[in-house]
Amino acid sequence: MNSKQVVLITGSSTGFGRLFTETLARKGHTVFATMRDPGGRNAKNASEIRALAEKDSLPIHILELDVTNDASVERAVDAAVAKAGRIDVAINNAGYYLSGLEEAVTTEQAQRLMDTNFLGPVRVDRAVLPHMRRQRSGMLMHVSSGAGRLVLPSAGFYCASKFALEALAEAYSYELAAQGIESVILQPGQYETSVFGNTVTAADQGRTDTYGPAREFPAKINGALSSTAGNAQEVADAVLRIIETPAGERQLRYFVSPQNFGVDEINAVAKQVQANVLEGFGLAADTKFLKGKAAGAV
Ligand SMILES: NC(=O)c1ccc[n+]([C@@H]2O[C@H](COP(=O)([O-])OP(=O)(O)OC[C@H]3O[C@@H](n4cnc5c(N)ncnc54)[C@H](OP(=O)(O)O)[C@@H]3O)[C@@H](O)[C@H]2O)c1
């Protein structure tokens, strides 16, 4: 793989996605910064990114990509491959937070969340994999969360979407290893982005009347998350380090957080248990499962 890579990022209009775009492009990596509706709702964000790319001669290309729409995902991936000839890294970053007691979350809200946070990466991975297979190299990166390992009350659906993403990404890591394609999971803790402003609130508040003090969970959790949020550039720097780590030497999981709740310990125990499971099912050799590789810090 060339040391300068071709990277497609979802959800690049704001927050992590936008920082990843600039951080990677400044190091010479070609970035397809994708977003919903760059000519409409994200016109201002898109034109700021274009202006930055022009001013500093950065290799950034903006493409439209809505992760909830199969055709939109395929169009963007095809356009990136047509322009750059390859995709080395796909960063599944688009996502949002849904806050509220679980009973107050409507089925439609739950479906919409899963459609973005889980099925979005399903679509992107399926669209890029044929190209990575042709290249016999590539990396699927999945932006999960500490909440992909921990459960916060009033964040159950968000946690479920990230737990689901972790399962998909980990299964891919075993299945794809022999083809030279890696699947990695990034688990950020709480960081300052637009995530708090973009949070969706559970709609059926009438269901919470009997919950007593538990009704305060969403406000308490949201207040604690936003007041302890770190500088998001830390996460972008971690992504750069992961991308610049030689293929074959990357870990499955990377936890990056301003607070350590013990997620690294969960990852370490899970790594050991997974090793036992794969060995127990006679799959250790076929999955190229190497004990040192499944978890760790950047
Ligand atoms: N910030 C944190 O503390 C934190 C911690 C752990 C994990 N994360 C995860 O990090 C990722 C990025 O979040 P962020 O913190 O950077 O928040 P953010 O600033 O709100 O960014 C979220 C991005 O996702 C995009 N998006 C939402 N739905 C989309 C769709 N259907 N198609 C394409 N793009 C879509 C948004 O685009 P629009 O502008 O079009 O809405 C936006 O660009 C998310 O997966 C989030 O769960 C964040």
C-alpha cells in the first residue's frame, strides 16, 4: 500500500469527520469528504471545506453521501474510485446520539437511529469491499464509542447501535483477515463536536410519568458528558496514527477518551475470551487471530 492513502469519510460536514478530513489531508492523504446534501443543508460546511482545500492546496474532494440510502452510498464510492482509482480506508463516522428513557423512544426513532449508526456502515462496507478485494488491501474503520462497550441509562438505543456496530466490525475483522483487509474499531469517549447540538430527544415523554428520579437521567448524563468533553483533535490524531500504522500491525480496537472508565480492561478481557472462542471452534488459524492484535491503545 502506498504511504499516501485514499480515504473516504462519512459525516464530514462537522465534528470528527471534518477534523479527520483536514488532519489526514494535511499529511498528504487524499480525502473524499462525504456528507448529506452539500448543495443544500450542508452548503456552508461544504464551501468552507472547499475554501480551506483551495487555500492550502489540500487533496480534499467533497461528495454527497447519505448513509441511509443505498444508491447514494454506491454513487459516492463509485465516484471516489473513478477519481482516485482506489479506496484504501473507509471511515464510518456518520452518526448521532438519541437521548431519553428507553420507553419514551418510539419505534420509528429507534429504526431511524439504527438505519444511520448501524445500517449506514453496513452499506458503506458493502460498497467499498469489492474495491478493497480487487486491491487486496484496505481498512474499514468504524467509529463506535465508549458506549459501544458501556451502557448508560437513557442512552440504551444509542449504546445498542454502537454494540451492533462493534459486532459487525469484529466479525468482519476475522472474516476478512486472510484477504489483506482490516476492520478496526475506534471507541472515542466524550469529545466536543456538534454531537450535543444534534442529539435527538425521545419523543413519547408521556411514557415517563411514573419513572420518578429516573426522569432526571437524560439531563444528568447529557450534562456530565458535555461538561467533561475533551478536545476532538485528540481523536483525529489517533485516526492519523492508525492510518499510518503499517497494514497488518493495526489493532482491532482503539479506545481514546478524556476519562478512563475501564473500557481498555473490557477490551482486554474480550480479546482473551474471543481467543478462547475462536480456538474452541477451530477457527484460530483461519481467522488469523493473533493474541496481541485484538485490542490496545494508540
Ligand atoms: N463527540 C463525541 O463525544 C462522540 C463520542 C463517541 C462517538 N462519537 C461518534 O462519532 C461520530 C461523529 O459524531 P460527532 O461527535 O463528530 O458529531 P457531529 O458533529 O454531530 O457529526 C455527526 C456527523 O454525522 C452526519 N450524519 C448524520 N446522519 C447522516 C446521514 N444519514 N448520512 C450522512 N451523514 C450523516 C452529520 O451530518 P449532517 O450535518 O448532515 O447532519 C455530521 O456530519 C458519530 O458516529 C458519533 O456517534 C462521538
